[in-house]
Amino acid sequence: MKKVFAYVLLIVFSLLFIAPLFWAVTTALKSPQELYLFPPKWIPTDWKFSNFAEAWNIQPFNLFLKNTLLVTVLSTIGQLISCTLVAYGFARFQFKGRDFLFLVVLATMMIPWEVTMIPQYMEFNYLGWINTLKPLIIPSWFGSAYYIFLLRQFIMTLPRELDEAATIDGASKMTVLLRIIVPLMGPSLILVSVFQFMSCWNDYLGPLIFLNDQTKYTLTLGLSQFKGMYGVDMQSIMAITCLISIPPLAIFFFAQRYIVGGIATTGIKG
């Protein structure tokens, strides 16, 4: 009986979460006459698949997609490189003040981005980076406290005997990292990649603050352009929302087992 109740509860909550996505897809396929009917129609009478192409061509979304991919890919690469190096240093090296410095890094997670937003804007303005993609990319190359913590905890589960054996064979610290540690960090690195991809792909506030020229816009800013002065193009908004939701959903679908493995892994598989 408990299992039946649990399954019913899961089905109900699944439907609650799926309903907004289903409504967005059906709204994107409706004709203008069916958008504001009351009571609303969940299933359109005439499926307008052409709405997706028309909405995509209203704004230069090809350019927005290119900017978004550039920011997302470079930011993800930056996080992987910087966080792996820092995590390796905290996990394997002994130096004075290491634990205190690690606590300082963790403490930065308690500072919301809204607090550092204005100082960052002033700094980037001084450097001449405003209205460029640099403020959205370069900070990622200096690491993230959460990702550093995640990778450090995984590296600490790996036995030091692997490092010592490689060192005896003449391997340098960097060789140990690249040839031994990194291959074992696969699930954790995939987890960091997925989280960073989602964060960059869905980021709206960062591009809104640092970008002024439409040629530099990302997809999220391009989507906001459908909000006009006298109305909202709901049909186009839903169409573009569905299109730009496909990559995150696809990545999460194919990487979900690695995400679980990256969080749950506590040692080396036999």
C-alpha cells in the first residue's frame, strides 16, 4: 500500500512539473486566434510548426546562439581547468595556512552575486570590458568555490599510494595530475561541466548588466526582446523558450547517470 501511495504521489508531482512545459509547447504551436481563448485550449486545433521558424527569424537568434555558445564553452573550459588545479593543490599539497585559505574560499559561497555586482561592474568598466563578452568568460577562469570544494573532496578519496607510485617512477606533480588524477575524476568533471553549462546557458542578469550592443546579446537577452511596449508576443516567446530549452534538457538527459555518479562516488571502483 505504501508503494502504491508513493507511486501515485510521484505521478501527481511529475504532472505538476510537466504541465508548464506542455503548456509552453502547445502555446508555441497555436494560431493567434487560439492564444487568448477562454476557457483556454490545451491542444491547438491547427498545429503551427512554422511558428518556430518565424519566431527564430524575428530576431538575429543565430548570432545570439553563437554568442551564447562562445560564453558557455569558454566558461566551462575555464572552470574545469582552474578548479581542477586549485582542488588538486588543496587536496595533495601541504603548505602553511592551507586549511585557513580553504575556509576563506568556502566562505565566498555565502556572498551572493548581487553584493559583488556593482564592484565587478566598476572593475570591468575600468578595464574597458563593458559591452564585451569578457566579463561573462574571464571570471570563470579563476575558479568557483563550490566546484573547487566538490573536486577537492573527490580527490581526497583517491589513495595517495597512486601519487607516490607515480612519483617513484619519475612522474612530476603535473604528470600525476594529468595522467592519474584527472582520468579518475571523470564523473566529477562531467558534473561540474553540466552545472556550469546550465548556469551560463540560463544566465540573464549577467548579460543584461554588462552588454549594451545587440550584436553581443545572448539567447536569454534575445528572448526578452519580445516584450514590447504595448504588448507581449506570447506565441514567439513560447516558441523560442522551447527551442533554447532543448540543449539543457538533452545534456541533462544524457549526463544524468554521470551527475549521480559524480555526487555519490566516494572512492575508486574495483
